[in-house]
Amino acid sequence: MSKPLSDHDRKKQISVRGLAGVENVTELKQNFNRHLHFTLVKDRNVATRRDYYFALAHTVRDHLIGRWIRTQQHYYEKDPKRVYYISLEFYMGRTLQNTMVNLALENACDEATYQLGLDMEELQDMEEDAGLGNGGLGRLAACFLDSMASLGLAAYGYGIRYEFGIFNQKIVNGWQVEEADDWLRFGNPWEKARPEYMRPVHFYGRTEHHPDGVKLVDTQVVLALPYDTPIPGYRNNIVNTMRLWSAKAPCDFNLKDFNVGGYIQAVLDRNLAENISRVLYPNDNFFEGKELRLKQEYFVVSATLQDIIRRFKVSKFGSREIARTDFSKLPDKVAIQLNDTHPAMAIPELMRVLVDEEKLEWEKAWDICVRTCAYTNHTVLPEALERWPVDLFAHLLPRHLEIVYEINRRHLEVIAAKYPGDNGRLCRMSLIEEGGQKRINMAHLCIVGSHAVNGVAQIHSDILKATVFKDFYEMEPHKFQNKTNGITPRRWLVMCNPGLAEVIAERIGEDFIRDLDQLQSLRKYVNDEAFIRDIAKVKQENKLKFSVHLEEHYKVKINPNSMFDIQVKRIHEYKRQLLNCLHIITYYNRIKKEPNKQWTPRTVMIGGKAAPGYHTAKMIIRLITAIGEVVNNDPVIGDRLKVIFLENYRVTLAERAIPAADLSEQISTAGTEASGTGNMKFMLNGALTIGTMDGANVEMAEEAGEDNLFIFGMRVDDVDALDMKGYHAEAYYNRLPELKQAIDQIAGGFFSPKQPDLFKEIVNMMMHHDRFKVFADYEDYMKCQEKVNALYKNPKEWTKKVIYNIAGCGKFSSDRTITQYAREIWGMEPTIIIPSQCFPTLANICHVGNGTLRSVI
């Protein structure tokens, strides 16, 4: 059990962790015991650790409820413009600690659990991650929700309540094995089902065109059941809502066909409808054109738009009647942000609602649609772009196909008028790709149907305008913007690295938590011996703590004085985990060649999941584990080099690993990583970056000073030039002896003596069809890693660079990103409200007047 804080520690920690007042602690203990008794129906004799976690979660949740109701009531009364962030992924991780941080309850809960004879960390470890995302895109959505609440925006996250999130990864004999992520098995204390807002979603059927409009008939109905999760802002009393839809079969599902005696089968077949929200597709940066996935995309969009329009109609200031019918005001009251093309169906669906159901003229409806919707692009990789077969569309969503065709007809008319005779341009810009199988290009649909299109880092936005969307940019340059991604400093500093947050707060106060630009003022401490010492000490403590975790899980002895060199992200060829492997092998060979030299010791950790169908990515994992087996068991190497594959990388593991990192590996081929956000998390937590000029690395170098990052490799222009000239891997292989040695070892079975041919495919790929040009950056990467080693031997100079990096992190707060979305895309103004009485008692905040709750939610 963790010991209670000493008076000194308690004084230090009060600022960031909130006050542990006697009344607070007493109330928390009472509520904890009440929930254990009444909610969980247990006493202390039979309660398990999980029961205690649930009791604590419900106790903390109680502190959200009043604020949640009040916030929604406030939005209902004031009728502000609302933003709807629609995403197929929300990678939330755990909720308990984040809620305590944002409500300033951490110290009080620590003290209460201690007095109850329980260990807070053990209880937190009982919570399942909400793994409803694959990687960057889903985690970005989660950070955005935190920032939107913290900035006082009337915002809603809309997505799918997957019964099974991203798979759990087990490493068995060096191979990735997937296990279903049954995260709801024990229940989820943070969600509230809202069956009263259930919505029907229609699939299949056929269209009938009548004089008074279009009718969809003979559809299959699936019900969308909403589950709401509270999203607390940082200490501002605001609690927004994330609403996730679950699929339910209607009661009469398959029974209306009165197939005699088929009753049992009809009830069993309800599963078919409910499969829509069963499982998250585990692909990152890859399009898999399956019918179930298209169903998921339309399911979330249809249910969400019904909700948006219902709320628009009733949210008239001072009235609860269905009053608002003038849809020309929709763009003044509603902003819809499409997180990639996955929710692109929102555009034809909004048109269908406005034209078919609300009987608007097409031109009027289209103007409303474009002014309401905006689209964020997340990748330039061609295999990731969604292109749905027209025949699948025709089968599943016949009316939407008609609408897409009409959008395209009018779109092509505009192009033809502006560029007469330019048939090539018409072909390139069409929403429909002709050829073997006709397909709908969803990115083109999003651009045409939105008033703003943004990339997620400056270099990415520039590449979009110059290449993938060049024709669209030439025609409508005003639509294209940049919004560089960010991360929430609440989870990614205050929560996961309280030691560092404290050291910073001692120097500059704690306002940086809601205004991360204030970190700039740390530059004046860059030569302050005490500050340098404090920063280094926190890093060492984090490394020791993570070492204990690693030794428990991997049975490898860790040298906590070694450099912790970490690459954690989805396994993908473009992210170039293979380049990292080549460095490990080369460093291993150098130590073996001169074992008596003073080598900088390293512990290299690589983690991340491979999509289950992505064979090459799974082979890359097998190679990493194979290298580890050889390196970690070589007595000549000792503790100078260790290689660990971090199993089941997820939000919760990131929160442990990132604060312990010395070196952050961000080594994608220039022009392939749209932004990256892990790069920002490492930077904020005091790691130095080795990376290419790709994604947000470019802006990180600008903010911290390029001298304070280890930048290497080709720039985008060099990659383009090499493409023109032709990339020949053999030339590098023949010219660089250390590269040749490493490749020969992989190919010859040095790392797989029992299966010498195990890695032949990987070698063949690197030698003959490597789209991401690993060898082209090998030499510069190795030289750059030598600079890293040299600097690490000088801890003081290393830490000075760390301070410059932390001080340059202000730009990479998701608060800045969201402020820019709000002002430049949504037409909304954030408010940083810090109410004078920031934490009214529960009794005060729970007072709900005038029966106005009916339409609040």
C-alpha cells in the first residue's frame, strides 16, 4: 500500500493535485461506503479489488453528475452554436484518474482510499482501457474532447460503442497473437444508457419517386441506442457529452415475415442487426472495403444527424416546443467536423434529410450542407483512402447513391464551366472513379461537400495542396487550411507525469496547465543548476519506476542508467520500425567487434500493434522479438544493449512508458506521417527526438530550435528526387559494409537459427520493393545516433536540450488546435471560464430549476 504523503510532499503536490480538505475526505469515504453497499451490494468482508474500483469510480462520478446536468441545462438555455465531432474512433484509455485530475479530486481521493486501507494505484489498475480506436486518429479525438470541454465549447463527440475495441496483443513465441478485447465484461461505470433517445436507421430497400418527393421503401431497420459518457473540462465546472451508439434489433425484427415456425430463428437472427456495433475494424492507415464497415459508417452518421436535427429544432431560447423549422439557420447553430472520410456519409445523409424529409430546394439544402460540414484529412497514403464500390452502395444505400450522383453531376458542371475542354481534370476531380469497378472517392465527396478542408501539420497540408488534392485547391483555394494536431496536457503531463508537472509548477506556477504557451518562460532556467538537477531527477525516478514494471513483465534485467530509446506506434512499413532494427543490429555488431570500448548503454523498446491481416507488419514484430532473443542473451553485450518488444501497447502503457523515455524515435519517410502526436507526448515529457523532417517534427524543430532535436535523413524534396531518379536498394547495400552485414545476418538466419529463411521476405522487400526507402536514410541515421550517444554521456548538456524542448511544447497543446478550429472553421469563440467559486458543493450544483430538463440532453 502506498504510504501517506509527508507534510513536505503534500505541500509540494497540493497545487496540481487539489486540496485534500477534511470535509472532502470524509464525504468521499461516506460515498465510497454507500456505493459499496447500495450500488455493488457488497460489504468489506466479501468485496474484491474490482468492487473497490467500482465503488471509487461511482463516488468520483457523483461529482460529475451535477455539473453535467448544469452544463447541458446551460447550453439549452443559452442556445449557443454547437460543434459535433463525428469519429469512428475515440481512443479514450482509462477515465478514473483523468476525472480526478480535471475535478481537482486527486489528493482527496488518495487520502480517502488510504484511510480506508486501500491502495489508489491498485484500484486504478482494475479499470479497463476504453480502446475504441487504432492509434493517432482515435486518440486525437479523445484529446480534442478534453480540450473542447476545457475551453467551454458546446461540443459533442459522436461515435460507435464497440462491444470489442482494439484487440489485446499477446506475444507468443515471438509472434503477435490477437485476443478479443471484452472491455465491457464487468460493466462500465462511466456510461449512461439513454434508451429514450433511441433512433431508427434504415438500410437496403429501394427508392420510389413521387410528385411530392422521394420515398425509401422496404428498408431494414436497425435501432441506434445511445450511451452517454461525461467529458469534464479542466477545473471549469463544464461537463460535455460523448454519445456512442449501440445497435439494437427492433422487437419485430424478422418476425413480420410470418414465416411459420421460424420464431426461434428470427430471434436468433437479431444478432445480425446488432453486429453493426460489435467490433472495431483494427486497420490503421488502410482501407478495407467491407459491407459491415460501410454499415458502421452510415449507422453512426444517420443516428447522429437525427440527434443534431432534433436538438436544433427544440433548442430555441426560452421555448421547448418544436419551434425551429427555418433550416437556413442550421449553419449558425451547428458545426459538423468529419474526422477523416469515415463519417463522409454525413454529407449525402444531410442532403437526404433536407431535401426528402424537410422538402428544401436542392440549391438551398446544398448551401446549408456545405456551410455546416468541414473535413479533416489524416493521411496521404493511397491505400488508406476510402473508395467504396458503387454496386455495394447501390445495394446498401440506394437513395444515397442517387444523391451522390446528383452532387457529382452538379460538381462536374461547375468544373466544365470553369475549365472548358479539360476532360482530364473532369476525370481526376469526379466523385466517381470509372475503370474496372466503379467506385466513390469519399475524400472528393468530403471536399466538395465541406466549407473547410484541413491537414493536420503544416507539411501535410502543403502536400495535400500540391499533390493529392491539387485540382481541388486550384479551384477552391479558400477551403484549404492547416490545423496542426495537439495533445491534452492534462492527461499527457499532469496525470501521467506528476513529478515533472510539479517541478514546472514550482518555477512558473500552474496556469501552464490551461495555457501551455507559458512553458516558454522555462527558457530562462536553462542554465539554472537546481532546475537542471530537478528535471534529471524526475526522469530518473520515472525510469526506475518503469524498470520495475518491465522486469516484472519481461524477466529482463534493465539497466536504469542506460538510455531508454523508445519507438511506440502502430507497426507499419512507412513508420520504419525496420530502420530502428538496422540500427540495433549495427550497434550490436559494433559492440561485439570492440567489446572493451566505452559504449553508451541503451535499452531499446519498440511497441505497437500490427493489423491482423497485415503480414509484413507481423513479420516486423517477429524480427524485433528475434533480435531481442539474440542480443539479450549475449554475455559479451551484458547490460550495454537490451531490446524489448512492449506487448499490447495502448493508452495506459503509453502513460507509463513516455515519462520514462530519453530518446523518442520518429523516423518515418519524409512525406508519409501526416502529423504524429506521440512525438509531442515524448517532447512534453522530457525526451529528445531523433527524427526525419516529417509531420509535426518539422514544427517541433521550429519551436524548440533545430539544434535541440536530432534531425536526419531525406527531406520531402529529396524523396521526390529519388523517386524521379529511381531508388536502388542494392547500391546502398553494396556501398555500406555495416548495412550489408546487418542484412546478411537477417537473411542468413543469424537471428533465427532454427528457421534460417524466416526473414527472407522482409529482406526481399527491403532489397527490391521498399516503398519507404529504408536504406536511403540508413547512413545518416547511424551518424545521427552517434551524436545521440555522445550527448547522452554529458547529462548536463542533454538536460539543457530537454528543457528547450519542454519550453517549446506550447504550440502542441490540443487547446491551441481546438481554439484554431473554433475560430477559423466552426465560427465559435472559446471561453476559458474559471468561476470564482470553482467548486460549489454538490448540494448547490445539483439544484435544477423550472423542470427544464426535458430537452436538455
